[in-house]
Amino acid sequence: RVGWALAFPLGYLLFLVPFGEWLEKPLQDVTVAMTMWGLDLAGVPARVDGVLITIPNGSFATAEACSGTKFVIAMVAFATLAA
């Protein structure tokens, strides 16, 4: 009985373990695609090479921190708690 009562709190502690490195590349690609869409909408000529975006004023790289991996993991943890 105590085991069942503690199952969720102990299972929820799994979100403390760092994971999600495999999500960074796909989420970076989504970030680049959304940025390119925004640049096209604004009329800024841009060229993309992987995660490097080149515009007339310079080049910008989409870093791993910009992929949103930490946000996705936090939202999954919150959704688990809310559910």
C-alpha cells in the first residue's frame, strides 16, 4: 500500500536525470525552419547551411541552447504532473 502511494513521487524523480540530448538536432532544425520562415516573411534574403543562417549583415548559428530541449523536457514534466 505504501509502495503504491510512493510510486508516482518516486517515478517523478526520474525527471531529475538529465536526458534529451537526442532531441537537440531535430529541435535545432525546427528552429532554423521557423527562423527562415520569419526571414522570408520579413523579406530578408537568407541562406541556410545546416544550423548556420547567412544574411547580408552576417552569419548566425543556431546553438544547442536555442533548440528548446530544456523547455520540452520541462513541459513534459509539468504535463505529467498535471495529468
